[in-house]
Amino acid sequence: MDFSFLLLALGQIISPQTIAYALAALGLAVQFGFTGLLNFGQAGFMAIGGYAFAITTLHLGFPFWLAVLATLVATTVMALVLGIPTLRLRADYLAIVTIAAAEIVRYVVKTPDLIPLTGGSDGLNGAAVTFDALNPIPPGSYGFGPLRYDENDLWIILVGWIFVILVALLVRQLMKSPWGRVIKGIREDEDAVRSLGKNVFSYKMQSLILGGALGGLATIINIIPTSLQPDNYGTQTTFFLLTIILLGGATTVFGPLVGAIVFWIVLSLADGFLSLAVQYHWLPITTIQQGPVRFIIVGVALMLIVIFRPSGLIGKKREAFFA
């Protein structure tokens, strides 16, 4: 009986996918957890950022840092386009607009007329070329057992986790600053903040831009070891991120990091155990049914956490409820 999936599940702790989701979830926590903005379209920011990076790298020949700057510009423009008409209205308007915008982005990049630019449904490959050119790690195979990484895999893992930790520390300092106190005040009672003479619209816009930029940067980490696929940024991605911040703690800085690790480990373990169950006929399910069942397991785990730990794994109970 092969239990190597246990080691592979632990490998999710350092995987680029976990790193990317931790960073994108941190951006969503800034918007939702700290500011109270109902952004249901974080996947749209991720897609826009990813395509900005890939297109400028592959078609325009931008160096890595200039392509990253293009990603920040693209996500900022998207935040302005979505935020200007909605942030002065009720919170549910932003939710409707963002979830629709994310789907619009996904369908637009798949348009046949844009295939030479976006790759259509096949996406874009090779965006890692400028990042890999900066790699100082000698060629070779690193790791042990089933956890083996080449020099490029190890490079993105090291850079990715260092970047996520630095961003988390930066956000932590921001939330302790006067700016962060205003942001959290808007979450609790924006009318009270407005009565103190603060421009609530401006602060909301800043939060939307910051969270969206983190989502765009997260996609860079996600596509470097693989490729940019438009269907990876559907509504399910946003709801994965919401699950992650609820797991770790929506009103904490390091909660999204913990939530991302737990989410992907649980998903990987569920997949491994279900594979054994199907192979040895322990459960009356097929291989096709295995995928949906693992999400049911994650959903049940989330329900238990919400019931018994509503503030998340490392969240603060006094900040678990929104005004």
C-alpha cells in the first residue's frame, strides 16, 4: 500500500501553489477582513495581473521587473474601474460588480480574436523565462523521496516564501499604523469614520488597489512553474480564497498564510486517502466521483471550524464579527 501521498501532502507547505494562494488571500483579507469590502472577484485581479505579466514578457520582451510593474499598473486600473462607480454605494454592489468582472475577464481572454495575444483557452506558456534567468542556484535535483525539485522549482519556492513573509510583515505594520486604524474603523462603522472627517471612499479605494495588486503578484508566482490558464481563474478560485481566510482568520495578517497551508494539505490528504479507498474498494465511489468528494470533505472541515472556531485558526474572537 503506497502512502507516499502523505509526504506529498506535506510538500504542499512549500509549493508555489500554496505560496500564490497565501499571497492572494492576504490581499483579499486586506479588502474583506480589514476593510469590510465584499470583493467576490479576486480571481479577476489575479487573471488581469497574470496576463499583464505574461503578455509583456512574451510579446513585448519586457525584463522581469518591468513586467512586474505592468502587473501592478493593470491591477490598479482594474481596481479604479470597478471601485469608482461602486465604493460609494452599498457593499453588495461591489460584490456583484467584482464577481461579474472576474467572469468577463476570463471570457474575454478566451475570445478567438485575441488568441494571438492571450493564447485563448490554451493560455500562455513560457512566462518564466525572465525570472529563471535571474536564478543563482546551480543546476541539479534537490530534495528527497518523492519531493524532488530542480533549480528553477527551488528558486521560485525560495523567492516566493521570502516575498510572502515580507509582504505579510508590511501589511502587519500598515494595519498598526493610523491608516490601518482608519481601515478597520470603516469595517466596523464607516459613518462614524466619515463623521471624523476621513475620506472613506479614498481609503476604500486604496484598500481595493492594495488587495488587487497582491492578487496580481500572486498569479506571477503561480504561473512561473507552470503556465497561465484562463480557466484557473474562475469563481471557484475566489471562493477557495474566501475559504482560506476563514480557515486562518479573516481579520489577521498571518491567518491567510496558515489557511493556505491547511487548505492545500487537507485537499491533498483527502485526495490521497480517496485514491486508496477507490483502489481497494473501501468506498462505493468511482475515480470520477473522487474529485467532488474531496471538496465535500474540505467543506465539512470548514463548517466545523466556522461552528467551533468562528474567528479562524489564529483569529481574534473580538474581531470575528463585523458591524
